[in-house]
Amino acid sequence: MGNNNSTNKNDINELLNRIFPGSLATVIVVALAIAGLSRVGCSNIVTPAGHEGYIKTKPLLGVAEFDGIQIGPTSTGWVWRRDVLNADVRPKTYSESMEILTASGLQLRFRAHARIQLRTGSIKDVVERFGGAHWYESNVQQQFRSVVRSKVQPLKPFEVKDQMEQLGSDMLGELQKRYEKTPIDFLSLDIGNIEYPDIVVESVVRKFVTKEDNERKDVELKIAQREIDIGIAEAQGVSDSQKIVSTTLDSMFLQYEALKAIEKLADSKNTTFLIMPFSKNGTAPLIMNMDK
């Protein structure tokens, strides 16, 4: 009976050794290793808000392939050997510092600002045809600068300032047409922060000062001319008065006026006057105050 029990135990141990060779610790290590290996190469691919993700495979051998698109915020969950390239599809302003030689031979410095976004659902095209995350530097920046240069170069410095709004509209229209069938959407375009050469600024200042001087001189000249006109008018009035007196007042009238004056003198009290008679030619009499 004892021999049979020993035989059965040995058979069971032999069976267990065949299925799980080694000790129980070895069995646990093997189990954990298998569980760990099942996670190797797995990842949870995340695309944040405002982004689109281009998912591609990560093969051990061979070339990666496109595996799908996801629009953030989202993630794929745990997937086997996958990677993602996320691109921001929200509107963003891209600014370029420009130095352009204008039609007058003077260099103009300013900044051009373009508001651009990627069209929704276009991430596959962006990655495969337009440089992925570097789409602006690869396919837009130089074209943007070229259009700005072509519109500004034929103008004079102050024409650029006067036509800023129209220039922005023309540039925007041309770039929208150029990128019409691409993932790139131009929303607006503006020119700002214009810096003129020192020689232009000095010229404007001199012109402004000269204009002020001329305007001041014009005012002074008008005042002087008005004073001259007033003096002439006054002189003319005196001359006309004298002419009227000399041509219209006869000797009889003068004698009449003299008699009226004498009548007033007669009313004076305690005063003695000596009055010489009228002359033959009608001259007014000589009147002398004898009290003095």
C-alpha cells in the first residue's frame, strides 16, 4: 500500500515538472514575464484639443504605414506598436519681418501678419504632402514673403502707408487663390509697424517745419496788408473830406458859421472879446480874448 502511494506521488511530480519545470518561484517569474511581454510595444496614443492626429504603424521591420486619423481631444487606448503625429489646426498668426527696397530706392522695414489655419480633416495631406508639423516653414513661409514683396516693391514709401488696407486685401486674395486646393486656409493678412529710413523722416520733418513757417508768414503778410488797407482807407477819407470842404464850402457859408460862433461867445460872462471885421474875400473875422 505504501509503495503504491509513493508511485502515485512520483507520477504527479513528474507530470508537474513537465508542465511547469523548476520551482514554484520560477513558475511565477515566467507568468509575470509573459504578462509583461504582452505590453511591450503597446501605447495609448493621445491627441490634445485643437489638434488632429495622424496615426501610423511602427513595424519591427519595414516601412511605417498610415493607420488612421483622430481629432482631439481623444486617444486610441492601448494599441500595439502605433505612433501619432499631432498638428495644431486652430487659427494662428504668423508674422514675418520684411526689409524691401521700394520704387524710390529707399528700404522700408515692416512686419506682415497672416492668420492661417489648417482645414478640418486635412491632417493626412499635411503630413504626406506639406511637411507635417513643419508645414508653415516648408510650404508657406517663403511664398507668403514673396507675395508681400511683389506688392510692396513697386510703391513709394508713403504709398505703402496710404494703401495698407488695400495691400493687405490684395495679398490675402492672391494667397487664398494659391492655396485654395490645399489644407492651408488664409483667414486674414495685415501690414503693420512700418519703419521709414532716417532720410525720409528728416525730409518729412523739414517739410513740416517749412510749411509751418510759410503759413506763419502768410498770416503776418495778411495782417500787414490789412493794416495798409486800413491806412489807405483812412487817408482816402481825409483826402475826400478836404476835397469836399475846398470845393463846396463858399465864403458866405464860412461867414455864417463865424456869426454863429460869435453869438455863442456873446453869452460868455465877464469876458471881453475883440472881434475884427470880415474881410472882403469872406475870410472869417479875427477874435481875440481881452481877458488874457
